[in-house]
Amino acid sequence: MPSLVTLPSLELQHFNMETDDKKTGRCRTGNLKSRLQAKLLQATNTAGLSPEEMSQWSQSLERLLSSKCGMKIFQAFLKSEFSDENLEFWVVCEDYKKIRSSFRMSARAKKIFKLYIQAEAPREINIDHKTRDLIQTNIKVPSAICFDDAQKIVYGLMEKDSYPRFLKSDIYRTLLDSTSESMRM
């Protein structure tokens, strides 16, 4: 599993969109999801991003997550699909592994558990009950590896589900096309 430098979370802006149909999310100017993706792309600083770097993202999730810009764009995509908790959890676990103080590790483990692991958690990730129970036991005497099983599950879910959808998404294709066009000019 790759290591990662912590990135500040992209903050979703509240967009003033008048919705014509609350069930479909359609707006006067188009699909809500498309507009959200476009706003997130605009908010992501892609200066200096090359088509070569972007094409490497399609080689593996690890390559995508090892790129600062790739991580931000993937996060924007996940936010547009309201499924960014897996990436957020993965990043939090990477940061957690760097903690050296046992007091800080204990406090952080409890926060992570309450936010992502426990049943009905605000940002609950999709893991099996055996893994959840193991983590609940592990955080009683926390170590750097107490979230490893859940982190592997989440990474696998992103790799098999979110990542392939990202590569087919309008957000990735549009960005890839725009960087390719700017190189031709």
C-alpha cells in the first residue's frame, strides 16, 4: 500500500443553484452533478500539470494517489459522487501511522473509530463486522497498525470501484483533454 503526503481537504463550496426538479437534481443550466464537477475542477489548481503525469494516473491507483494534483482531482471526483469518505479515511490512516506519542495515538485512534468505524458513524466506511470488532479491540491498546485491515479493505474498494469510474468520468476526461490541448498550442 503506498504512502502519501497529507493534503488539505478540498472544501466544497455551497453553490446557489435553483433546482427545477428536486428528484432528478436537474437545474436550468444542466445536470447538478456536471455543474458540481465543473466547479470542483475550477477550484483545483492544475497549473503545471502535464498530460504525461495525467496519463500515469491511469496506470494504477497508487500512481494517482502519489500525485498531489491527482489526489486532489480524485478527491473532487469522489466528493461529486458523495463518496469521499474512503479516501478521507485512507489519508487519515496514513497520518495516524506517523504519530509517535502514545497519548496522541490513543486520542486519535478513538476519534478515527468514532468518525469512520463505529456503526452509524458520521463518515462510516464500508467494512465487515469482524474487521470493525477487531479495530474496537485494537484501539484499547493502539499501535500504528490498528487500522491496517480496514485501510486495506478501503483501498481495495477504491481500486475496484471508485478508481475505474474516475478514469471514465467527465472530470478526468475533460482535464486530460484540456492539458493535451494546451500542450499542442
